[in-house]
Amino acid sequence: MSYEQQMNQQETGGGALSVDRLLSALRRRLKIVIAMPILAAVVSVLFALSLPNRYDASAVVQIDPRKKSISSFEGVLENLKADGAVVDSEEEIIGSRLIALKVIDILGLRTDPEFSRPPLWQRTLTALGLRAPDLPEPVPPAAELGSTVNIDPITGFLGPEKPGQTHPARDEVAVAFSERLRVTRIRKTLLLDIRFSAESAAKAARIANTVAEVYLAEQVKQKREVTDHAAKLLEQKLEALRAELTEKERRVARFKAENDIFDTEGQILGEKQLARLMEQTVIARNNTAEARAKYELAQRIARDGSDFSNIADVLQSQTIRLLKEQYAKATGREAELATRYGSRHPDMQKVRAEVAEARAQIENEIGRLVANLQNEVQIAERRERELNESLASLKGDDTLSKTAGVRLKELQRDTDTTKSLYEALLARYKQTVETQSLHLPDARIVEQADAPLFPASPKRKQLVVLGTLGGGALGLMIAILLEFMTFGIGRPEDVERVFELAHLASLPAAAADEPPRAALHEMRLMVAEPSGTFAEAIRGLRREVDVRRAHLGPRIIQVSASMPGEGSGIVASNLALNFALTGARVLLIDGDLRRFHLTRELAPTRRHGFADALAEGFAPESLILRDASTGLHFLPGAGPAPTTLAAAEILSSPSAASALARLKSQFDVLVVDSAPLLPVIDGRVLADYADQIVFVMAWRRTPKQLARRALSSLGFNQNKLVGVVVNQVDQDVLADQTGGMVSLPRSIPWPSTAPPSRSAA
């Protein structure tokens, strides 16, 4: 398998997160893994403590389908049925906006901060100055919320498409109320659980009970409204039938008058019929007088409005008797409570409302009876007038003809039919009027809500536990994410895992608290700081290079990198110094014929160099400089004047091969600092002459993909790769990553070192 195929395999499979790698990543970022759950626990505790307590109070209402009535009259609206659809519908009605608005108005919840203040997140933004405070807007009560405004942002900008295409005005208090109200059916029974959540236990119980009471009151109100509507319809129909019946009776009377028929038996008026007619006239006159007297007496009582003692006897109404008893009980209870409570006590207000309601019902009943008496007076007067007209028109004793008798019977039957229908509707109308104020709800409260002893929310322990677990999970995710997002090579084992090459050494960077080093000083760290961590790492690098040599004898060691600035020159210079300090004959060659980094630092006053010798055809041996203190030999790259040939052509020429062969025979080790492999071809050309290649990467800076491309560019010379040197390593971070396994001295004395002397070899 070629090296490029191996790299492709690493790209596809090397990113897998094994158990060992996962544990290693967690160990390297143990601070994050531990800090995140601790921070989350603290935040969860603060958040849980900032949440207000919520108490749930529950009232239970039963849908009662049994027939209930105070009087024997049948009501207009039937009782609710005991089926699931009805119970579900009543559940929605209890939780409806109508009930909510009425409860809000009754209890004055619009001024309650719990319902009128904005949510917690809005209050937090306002406190931090990130949101302007809300200005309270007056919201009309439930009776005035019929007005509508447009709340659709798109329609609000473009305007409604059609007139009336609007939505009800949003009532924030009603929304907050509905969010706290929950109405549920208890299993498959007729019981409904009305549960309300509030910050106060007493308030939660009071609101839950009020919702149940308002629901029952709405049922009674609905029945009363339906009954009132039915009474109005019956009254309109009665008026039409009364006019029709009157017209038909007049037509019968007119027919009798035209045919001289004065009774339904068709007999000629005689003394007996005349006496009977006169008797009926007297009775009618007496009835009229009696009806008028009752009507006038009822009118006086109604105008007076204060004495109800004898009204029931005068008007002979069982309903008024019952209402008077209720009124007497209410006034008695009012007098009893007045001795114990003040005028503003809720019970006093409630009993006064009952007294006022009973009095209003009596007055309404008196008004209705007065209206009925007025109708009776009118009927009696009309009857009296008809009898008088009959007496006046009584003529002769002519016999009713047969044709007139048949026609009379036909007219009389039609009149009787209309009269029967009128009387039936009149009776139904009176029953409906009687039941207008005698309705009972189709539900009952079976359990009043009591103030709970303990809050239902928030579950602070659960919040803290969940927050801590969430923080721990987040810490693990961050650690794993950072492991995948690590740029370049961060650990020694990553070299072997990613590139399948030996990790030769990790060269430390200067500590942040150390003074900046001069470039020449960095080139000679092996001499300037022989006991430092960098020198120890170079010694380890030299040993790794030695043990991996393919054969004994002279050798050319090429030090390369993928891009400029990765420190290949520093590595090459100090590696050559270390070889020289062991007593070997070592030549350091500046093979970067474009930047001449080593030449500018080690031989700034040179006149000619390696490139000049190859280009002009003279021996490069005459240009070699020697450091007397270390014995290191150095061949500069070029002189200050530019060469006539390009660097790649110079290195590819036969003279370059022969020159390197001669130099190799004269020295034990040739260390060549080459140009970067990717930007130019020079380093790849030099690889043809090298025996060993050392690849340098900047710690956490050289992208892995870029390093793969550089190594792949060596082609068949990849088998000369000795391994990888990781340069510019931050020792503090490396120690954290390895869990403290790497412990290197932090402060190293800098001995005063004079610049090396240079002489021709």
C-alpha cells in the first residue's frame, strides 16, 4: 500500500472516536468536564430559587342530567343529557374566554400584578436594560370586549382584504388567566375538575371556586334568556291570534245580525232568550266592575311599591306568596347579619343582593299580574259591549233559515278552532312567563376548592438535578467537539495515528514569561542553553535519527516542512550542532536557495554560496565556514548577488549531484535545510539526494491535510522519511493534555555566549 493510499485511509477512518481516544479527550479537558456541571448546578439553583411558588387549587363540578323544576310547568330549554359529547362541551365552556373574563371582572384581577406583569424573560431583559418597560393599557371589561383589532402582522401592514376581516382584541390578562386554568374530565364520569394555579394558595382556591360559581350562574342565565326569547315569540303570536279571533267573532256576530239570528240555537228571540241575554249582560257588567276594581287596586300597590303584606291575597298569586316568603327570609337574615357584621362584609353584601333580587322578582311579578289584570279588564269590557250590542240589535222573532243556519255553523266552527288555538297558546305563554325566574342549573358543585398547603411547582430539586445533568452532558459534548475541532497536531500520538510515521521529538516554544530570543540565538540553542528542554529534545531527535538510519557511513539528512515559518531552519541548525558536539564531522547546508534563512543568520557577510558555486562551476568546498567552538561546518546558500539560474534548475543539475557526493565523502553527516515542500519544488528535488528526511510541523498550526499533501509530494522518496518533529509546542498546554505526565523545567538560565567564529575549512 502506498503512502498516499495510507493517508486516504486515515482521512476516512482516522477520525473515528474510539473509547481510548474519548477517555483521553475527557482527561485532557477534565477542567471543562468538571466545570460545566458545577456551573450548571449553580445556575440551576439560582434559577430555581428565583421562580415563585405556584399552588394548585381544585374544585369539582358534576353535570346533573336529572330533571329539576320548581313549578309543574315544563321549561323551554331541556336539561343536559348524560353523554360524553355534552360533558366535553361543558368542559370547553368552563375554560372559555367568556367565563374567564367574567371571573376577572368579578375578582378584579386586572389590577393583580400576577396577571398584569410581563413574563419572567421580559422582566429579565427589562432589568438588564435590553427592553423598554411596558406601559399599561386600559382593557375594557368583558361586556365591552366586542370591539376587534387586527393582530395579524401581514394583514396589519397591508390592511384587511375584506371589511370585518379582523380578530378579537388580545387581552393579556385573559391570556395569563387561561394559561393557569385547567379543566379536565375525571375519567369517564360526569365530574369536571376545575384546577387553577396561582402564586397564593388562598387566591388559587378563591379563583377556582369563582369559576365554578360563574359557570353555574351562566347556565341559569342561558335558560332565562332562552325563556325570555320564547315568551316574546309567543306574545307576538298571541297578538296575531287575538286579532284574528276578534275578527272572526265579529264576523259571526255580523252574520247573526244580518240574518236576525241572536243565539247559536237558531231560535227566535223570546222572553226566555231575552232574559238569559239580560242575565249574561248583568254578569258581564259585574265581571267588568270586579276586574276593574282588582286592576285599580293592583295599580295602587304597584305604584306604592313598599307594602307587600296583602299583595298576595289581593292578587291571589301563589308565585307572589312564594316570593314574599323568600323576601321575608332574606330581610330576616339581613337583620340578623347586621348585628354581627359591618356593611362592607362579603356576607352582608351577599344578603343585601338576595333582598334586592327577591324584591325585584316580586315587583316583576306584580307588574306581570297588573298587565294580565289589564287584559282581563279589556276583555270584560269588550264582552260587556258585545252583550249590550246584542240586546240593542235584538229584533223580531224571525226564524233562522236553513241556509243561514248552515253558514252560521260553519262560521262558528272556524271561530271556535281559532279560539281553542288562542287559548292553548295563551296558557303556554302564561306558563313560560311563570318559569322565567324559576330556573335551576344543570350542574352542581360537589367539592369546593380549599387552599393547598404545599406548592405544586416549581420542582426545585428536579430542576437542579436536570440542570446539573444537562451541564455534565454539555461539558462532555464540548470536550468531544473540541477534540474534533483541534487544528493540526496537538499530541505526540496524533502523529502516529494520522500519518503512520514515527514521532521523533516535540520541540518546546519559548515560554510567555521569557524575553524574546534573537534569531541567531535560536539557531544555536544547543550551545546557548545546553541544559534546556529544547536541547534535550534535540538530543532525543538525534538519537531517533541515528537508530533509524538504513546503513552505516556518511549520510545526508534533509530537514523539510510543508510551508514557511514552521522552524525547519532552527531544527536543522540545532540538529547539526548536536551531531558536531558528539565529535562527528558535520556540514550544515542552507538548501533553501530562495530565502537563505540560515545564511542571513549564520553568515551575514558571505560573498558566495552553494548556489553560486553550482551556477558558476567552481567547487563549493572553498565556501565552507567552520565554527571553532563547536566544530560545525556551514555552507551558505548564496552570496548577496542574484544567481543567473533558478533554484530548481541549480539543484537538478549534474554539478549539484557531484558536489553533494564529494561533500558526503568528506563529512560524516550533511544536514540540509530545504525549502518548503508545497510552495516550491526545491525541497522535492533535494529529496532525491537525501538518505534520511525529517519532516517538521508547527504545533497546532500546520493543518493535517496540508501536511499530508506535503508528504505525498515526496513521491518515491517517502520511504526516506524518518519521522515527524512537532515544533513550537506550548509546554503548559501539552502538560494539561497529558494529564501532568510531561513535566519540564520552566526557567532555564541563559549563559552569555559570544557569536561563533567562522573560518574557511
